Amino acid sequence: MEIIDAIILGIVQGLTEFLPVSSSGHLELGKAILGDNSVPEESLLFTVVLHFATALSTMVVFRKDILDLIKGALKFRWNDDLQFISKIAISMIPAVIVGLFFEEQLEALFSGNILLVGCMLIVTAILLYLADKAKDTNKKVSFSNAFVIGISQAIAMLPGISRSGATISTSVLLGNDKTKAARFSFLMVVPLIFGKIAKDVLSGDLTYDSGNFTTLSIGFVAAFVAGLFACTWMIALVKQSKLSYFAIYCALVGIVAIVISMLY
């Protein structure tokens, strides 16, 4: 892999992990426009490295929150911190079930189905628009909310549905505070990313070539820096109720995708 490819892939991963535009949907569109053979396939190891970088960027942005959660949990009391961790665990259940039992069916959807991508991008646009118009509250995510948000995260495995967009929008539409919704959305994905990394590592499919150290390092740095920027920016956008810009973008891209699927 060329260094420029590592930089581009790292930036794309870092940005789309947090911005509500669906990285999977854009990848499918890129494959359809450029051709499957025109989009370089990064190695499993490179993918793992990029995912680790974005997870680490989330931990840096929310380092104070994470430390407070750990301190609170170590008190071994049913306090707010332990309750929040429990809600995160509950939110993971739907995605874990889908990942374990429906992986093959899910992968089958990533085969250049542009019509599906277009429709799902429009669904993302509607969710973002509705969330942007929702009134702000001081409500915290409840246990039942956590499971529903987890379902939206599982649905976001479909190409064209944005994970951050779906989870934040679902949380806000359930009446939760926008800032708390963004915080919960970004923290809930960290254990899932590390779980996926552990699964890939334990699978034995990872191969390392010392000659790839430079590209791996550059990809990691690019994804980490882009992730820091995107995560911080997204929190500000949610607070300022500016998700409608992404709603318009997703709607336009979705319409274009549907038109392309009908013409070709």
C-alpha cells in the first residue's frame, strides 16, 4: 500500500467513524463508481490498526469521563457511574447478536447494492433532520433507552445507515439531552471496536510484514488525528443543532445513488 493511500484511508476512517454520513455506504458508492478493482482493499491488519486509532481518539476526547467512570465503578456501589457502564453493556447486546449470528447475511449486503445504499442514506437523512428539530432536555439515557439505542446501532451495520447518526438521533428522539446523547453514542462504540479487534486478532488471520510498518504507522496517525477532530466537531454540532446540514448531504447523495441504480 502506498503512503498516500494509507493517509487517505486513515482520514476517511477517522472522519466517518464519527460524522453521520455512513462510511460503509460511501465505500459501496465508491466501488460502484470506480469499479470493484479500482478501490484498493486494505489488509485486515490495516483495518484493525485504523479501528484502534479511532477508538483511542474517542478515549482521548472523553478521557475525563472514562476516568470518572472507572473510579466510580471501583467503589463497587450502584452509583451513576456503574449504572452508565451497565447501560453501555446493554446497548452492545443487539450489535453482538447480529455480529455473531448474522455476519454472513450482513456481508452479502455489501455487494454493490446501490439502491439499498441510497434508500438507507435517505433514512439516515430523515433521522438526522428529526433529531435536529427535537427540543433539548436534561434527560439522561435510561436502561430501556440504552437497549433501543443499541438496536439502532445494530441496524446501522447496513450500508448507508450512519452509526453515529442513527444512535444519536434515536437517543435524542427518545427525549434525551443532546450532549448526553452524543456522549453515550461515542462511548458505547469503544467496547464494540475493541471487541471486534480482539475477534480479528484471535481469528489468526492477521499477518504482519515489517515492511508495512511505515504505512501502518501513518494510517494510524491519520485516523487518530482525524478522529480527534471529527469527534470534537460532532459534539459541537449536536449541541448547536446543526445536524440538518448532514441530513441534506445524505439525502442528496441518497437520491443520486437511487437514480444511478435505476439508470444502470
